Amino acid sequence: MQLDVPKSLALAQVKADRIANLAETHIAPLTRFVELVRQETGLVKEIPFFDPLDGGVSAKIFFLLEAPGPKAVASGFISRNNPDETAKNFFILNQLANLPRKKTVSWNLVPWYIGTGKKIRSANQSDIESGLKYLARLLQLFPHLVTMVLVGRKAERAEPFLRKNFSYLRLVYMLHPSPLVINTNPRNREQILATLKSIAKEL
């Protein structure tokens, strides 16, 4: 059941079907990457998979966020279908921007959950340095990648590394689509939408 609507990963059958698709050609290399990181770090549930509904290794646009939230850990996926308001906002804004999902992929600067289960903390320098080592290996898997979207202030800390090692990528800065950001100022939502629309025009 490939139900591609906001919060659909709250449904057990949707989650089961997404898991069943982890070996599809476009996503299999990324699934293997996650399994490798899990093996190397000893972290399993803390590191969610890439979403098979995204573009996988065929993606041209890479959305880089800070770290997985508790809903991503619960579903097992970094996904705009996760049952939280940030994912819902991201889903709707991408849809309004007419940015094809299959052209995109989403991941985190720190690929593992850094919360306590009750509260997530901000990524520190050690987290970021560890995450960048994996990001360097990960980006080798995307032969068609053109644009890296740094989502939120923490993700922007990857900028020097990306400019030095992946200078062919166009870097775009985007506000985080969390309720805190969007509800603080209605213009923030319009700014995110404008950013997504500009990315879509470049495809």
C-alpha cells in the first residue's frame, strides 16, 4: 500500500510495504549504506532508512537536515510521510512547489538519533564531525546529484566541508519546516515555498 499522503507511516501496513521496497534498484545502495553505518556504529533503530518513495540514487536534489527525530526512529525512515507536523509541512510545501519527489532524497547531517527518547538535543561539534565522515562516503552514491539543500541552521554547518570536497554541488539554504519556525512568522512558510519553487525551476 504505497499511500503517499502526510503522516501515512503511522499505518502499520504502509510501514511494512515501505520496508518491503528497501531492495528496489534505486534505493538498494542506500539501504546497504545504512546497514553499514549501523554495523560500524553499533546503532540500529537509531539510524532510519532512506525512503523508497524518494528518488534514491537517481536523485538530483538532496535535502540535508540535522538529525532524525523520534518519529523517524519509530517509523524506521527519513520520510515526509512520518506522523509529525514537520514532515507534514515538508510534504505539503514540496507538493505546492511542484517539486517531483522522485527527483529528491532526504537525509541528516548526523544520521543517528541524538535524543533521550523523551527529548532530542542539538547536534554538537563531535556529532557533526562524525556525521560528515559518513556524508562524504554517502555522496559518492549519487551520480546525478546537482543541488544540496541545507535545511536549518545546524545543517548549514556542513557548508565548509561541502564547498571544499563537493564543489560541483549547488548549495541552497532553506528554513526548517518545523511548526516552531513556520508558526513564529507566517512569512517563513512563504520563504520555504519560494525556495522549493526556485529549486523546481532549476530541474
